[in-house]
Amino acid sequence: MPIETAKRTFSEAVQTLERQGWEVINPFDNGLPVEAPYEEHLAADLQLLLDCKALFALRGWQRSNGARIEVAFAKRLGIKVIYEEQILN
């Protein structure tokens, strides 16, 4: 997915979740510049996830290598995984 499309998709999900009362951490706000290496972004995202009670998986997460890693990481640590289909319909 092109970066601008991903940013817009994440931003829309953040707005929707916040309207539902969730406190949201957006991985695009991980403190790194966009041009930082992928591995650094993934490490920063996993670090953010350590402070979360749940991970929200957007539709199509299975097609993203990073999202698959994040979901597996969350499950391994006992962090609840909520799938978009469960709450945004």
C-alpha cells in the first residue's frame, strides 16, 4: 500500500476509534522520520505495542508483513487483538 494511502487509512481508523472512546497510539507517530529503515520502524512499533492493552488490526492486515509480525507479537505477549470487522461495522 502506498505510504500516503496507509497514513490516510490509519488516520481515519484513529478518528473512528477515538470517537468510540479508545485511546489510540498510531504507529505512524512512532517518533521516527518516514525515511528511516523499515526495521527501525518495526522495532519502534513493537516497542509502542508493549504499552498497549490491545492491538487493532485493520482489514487486510494479513497482506502486510509488518502487521503479521505485530499481531503475532501481541498474541505471544497476551495483548488482546481486535480485528476491524469486530468494531467498525
